[in-house]
Amino acid sequence: MLKGHQSWEFASRPVILSSAAVGGPFEAEGPLAEDFDLLHGDTLMKQKSWEQAEKVLLEEACDKALEKAGISKEHINFFLGGDLMNQIISSSFAARTLAAPYLGLFGACSTSMEGLALASLLVDKQSADYALAGTCSHNSSAEKQYRYPTEYGAQKPPTAQWTVTAGGAAVVGRNDGTRNRLHVTSATIGRVVDMGLTDPFNMGAAMAPAAFHTIEAHFRDRQLPYDTYDLVITGDLGRVGHSILCDLFQRHGINIPLDTYQDAGILIYGDNPGVWSGGSGCGCSAAVTYGHLLKKMRQGAWQKILVVATGALLSPLTFQQGESIPCIAHAVSIEA
């Protein structure tokens, strides 16, 4: 059901039957290491290229999610996936392996919640029995495509972020009334927001206004008090974007309790100074959500959370042509 201008409420309360997160060696050193289902000891993962390794992350996350749900890939009606690579090759080649009907998505780092929102909509409208949503990113493949060759060793400013090497996936199914399940209750689809920033090493500042507009729209459309959720978490604004978003909340009277607001880009690496402002990439919000957050919900830490995945919709070509950075954010509410 459409609620307000840009939000959906899912009357049937689709269920997240299972989820899985797969990471690389750097993620294995972080504070959320125990929340991954699988961690690799090398970044190539026995592949010939970074791009092939990124595909493996998504394939393994999907396989693990299906295994935990107790279903085979033949049961999946639709696979919704996307990533940061040109022509979303990691997801498309993973879809080749899955052999499930495939909807390819590109929302940059917002893809995790874009996929979960659409998967839930398909199930809620009885257009699918099972939908699989997943995404991934790889530090080395992203560096090669968007910035400099990894061998160059370019220095970065403190506003930069470290692309997470991880994949995450979730199986969404119909609500059969079984207790103690995690339900997707609503989603708010963001609009593109461009504040004119052009610095690709300051994504947090570029994406924070998009996160603000989506969060504001979510509470307005659903007519919710600002203390509805036990946790509101953005995808990968990092420390710079997190600070800007807190300022925007205060300036515009969005009185979300700041002790309930966190950012996945800060959580995934903790206080590690080697990641500058924090983590980023499609795999950041996917791994934190499908690994850490849902595990904590199943343990009873939170009853209601709002996950707001943010994405910067630039490309190397648009940057070279002097374009500013358009950004977007999608929000999904999950309840125990």
C-alpha cells in the first residue's frame, strides 16, 4: 500500500527467512568479524581478478542465505542484485550461477535496501513466494574503477572512505504466522538529491542530504513519532556524513534521539584510523545489516529498526566531465 508520497507499507509483513554476510581479510580484523558467516583470508579468493573475487562474495552470500532458509535456488522466484561495477557485472554473473529470474539494480551503495524493498514488495503483492536480495563490493575492484590503480598508492584526505570487501544477501518469504520472525514492514524510496559537491573523496558529505530527505519523508509519510525506532542506521556516511546528518536533524527539527542513530560505515571498522572517515561500498550496509543487525534483532537487542542505505550515483566519466555528485537513499523498516 502506498503511504504518503513515496513510502510503502507492507500489509502482509513479509518475513526475512534468512540472511548471510561474507567478508574479506580486512573485515575479519574489524569489530563485527563474529557476525559474518564466512571470512576469506586473501582478497583474491583463489580467483584471477578482483572482479571475479567480488562475484564470489555475492555467490557465497546467496548460497549461505539459501542454506540457512532451508530452500534451494530453484525455489527463488526472483533474484534482485546490483553492485558498483560497470554494467553491474558482479551481480549479473552471480545471477548466471544462480539461474533464477533476475532483476539487475543500480543504486550504488543504496542497492542493499533498494533490493530488500523491492523483494518485500514482490512478496507482499503475492508476485513471489521467495525473493532473494543481495549485493557486494570489493575494495580493490572499486579502487581500480573509481579512483587510482591500487599499485599507485595514492594518498587520500581524511574525508575519504574505505570500500568494504563484502557481500550480503537475504531471503524474503511470505508471512505464515510463525512467531519470532523478522518482518519487513515498510520502505521509503528516495529521490535523487544533488547539493553540487564534486569531490569523490568526500562521499559522506555528498550523501548526507539524501539520507536526510529520505528519513524525513519516511516519518512524514507514515506519520510516526521520531522515537518509533530502537535504531536508525545509515548505510555508509562515515564520520563526516554522520556529523553532517546530525546537524541537519537538529537544524530542521527532526528530533530522532541521537543515541539511537548509528552509521554502518563507522560500525564495520570501529576506530581503525586506516579507513579515514569509515567504510563504504555496496557491501558495507549489506554486511552490517544482514550480518550484525539482524543477528542482534534475533537476540532481542532491538524490536524495530530503520535501515537507510545511501548511494552516490556518479561514474568516472561524469567526474571527468566535471559533473557534481547526485545521491540517493532508500529506507526499509524491520520489526521483530
